[in-house]
Amino acid sequence: MDPNKKNHNNQETQELIDSYLLGRLDQQQINDFKERLEENPEFQKIFNEQKATFKVIEEHNLKTSLDEYHAEIIDEPEKKWLTPGLLALAASVILLIGVSTWAIFYTGNSVEKVFAENFRPDPGLPTTMGTASQYEFYYGMVSYKRKEYNEAISSWEPLYAADPKNDTLVYFLGVANLANGNARQAKTYLKLANEKTESAFYEDIQYYLALAYLKENNIEDAKNTLSKCTSSACTKLLKQIKSF
């Protein structure tokens, strides 16, 4: 058997299982998937292994998030030293500062405010690590989902150099750079991804590209990008920046 054909089949199986775990299959595809599970023991074995690996990694990420949340709760009692008198004084100071900076915040910084309100990194793909050929991509995805964007970008950039036409890779490199504060590099990747109109991420690409433009205070290009997008997120963001 041709080893290239075998690798291709493995990749197709990986992508199919990922699509099922992500809920991206329609009802007929779901029915076909379940029928294949019942009839093909080898496929069922691969599916169970990937699902189990994904569960372990996702549980680890959830535990990390919960630990951070609990740490915040533990720190909370330390704030109780503020007496009513001090709170009143602090409120007065805040009020004075607020009055003097109101105009600055709601004019000069309004674009930054809209960006902050609307930017949330893509939640990412299931980190199944099902095949050796995709190990580096999913290793980077684990870092990305843990908000370790430098590590994710370092894992993905060599893969991009080897396969610059991979729209999934280009998209997540764009979002990771934007999350990491590098709007210029994010824009470069997202503009490349935006050329692939058949991509499953096309609407999301336009949304994050518009946010990259906003981050650079390029309002007109942000508006033009959003005007080509039909998702509810794009429509909401376009409405917010129309008056700028």
C-alpha cells in the first residue's frame, strides 16, 4: 500500500473525528459517522483513543482555569480592610478623576473600548493529537488554549513555513498574534486567510481581521471588512463603529 495514501486516509479520519467532536457535522453526516462506528472496529478504536486524549487535555485545562479562579477567591478577603470612611473617600476621588477624564475616555479611547469589549480569542479546536503528523499543531493548540500565545505561535510558525496554504493554521496564527497584542502580524495572517472564501472559518476571519484593523485605529478598513460579513458578531461590531 502506498504510504502517502495511508497518511492521507489517516488525516481524513482525524479531520472527520474532529468535526464530529466539534459538532460541525449535519444530521446525515452524524448518522453516517455513527453507522461507521458500529460497523468498523478499527475506526471505533481510533475514535475512542482520540476522544479519551481530548478529554484528559480538556480536563487539565479546566483544572488550570479553576485553580486560577479559586486563587482569586482566596485573595478576596484581603480587600475587606477598607472601612466605610475610606470607601467614601475613595469614591470621592474616583468621582473627581472620572469627571476630568470622561471626555478623554469616551472620545479618544472609544475605539480601544470597543475592541476590548468585543475581542475574545477563538476557543480553539479539540486537542486530540490523534496523528504524529499533526502533533505539533495540536501541541500548539494546547498552549493557545492555555493563553500561552508565544508558545503556540512558536509551534505553528514552522508549520506555516512548510504549508502556507493551510487556512486553519493561518487563521489561528492570526488570532494568536492578535491575542498576544501584535495586531500588525495578526493582520498579515488574517488577510492571507481572508483570501480563502471557501474556508470554514471565513466569517470568523473577517471578524478578527476587522478587530485587527480597529486595534491599529484603522476604522475605515474595519468597516469595509465587516460590511462583507453576515454573521451576527460582525453586524453588531459594525453597528458599534458606524459613528466613528
